[in-house]
Amino acid sequence: MSDAVEGDIARDFGFNFSQESLPHIPLRPFRNQVGGHNAIYKFTKRAVCKPLVSRENLFYEAVEREAPPLLDFIPRYLGVML
């Protein structure tokens, strides 16, 4: 999980944690969903959580690694939650 996401979670939910003891993060249903995925949740004011599509995951990781200038033009990828 990125430092920015940790900061958002800590601020929104009052958590203070380290990598060794990650909290359980409350997921709230995303009410503005139009279509697509069966379940989308939000866990901060700016972040959503949705089912992992492996091809999409590979795309975001490849853009971060190989084409960083494109990051300003695509949704921000925050990583994978377990």
C-alpha cells in the first residue's frame, strides 16, 4: 500500500499503523456505480476498491514502470488489498 493511501486511511479513519500491523479497513458500498463490476466499495473519500482483474493489474504496474508520463492521464492505481 502506498504512503499516500496510508495517509488517506489514517486521516479518514484515525488509524496509525506500520507495515507490520496493517488495520482492517472498513469498506463502504460505492453508491454512484453505473455499471461494470458487481461490487465496488470505497474506503477513503478518494479511493475505491473493486475486484482484481489480472490484466488490468498488469497494465497499471507496467505504466508505472515503463511509461510514468502517462500516469497523469489515467486513474491512479493504489495497489492490491489482501
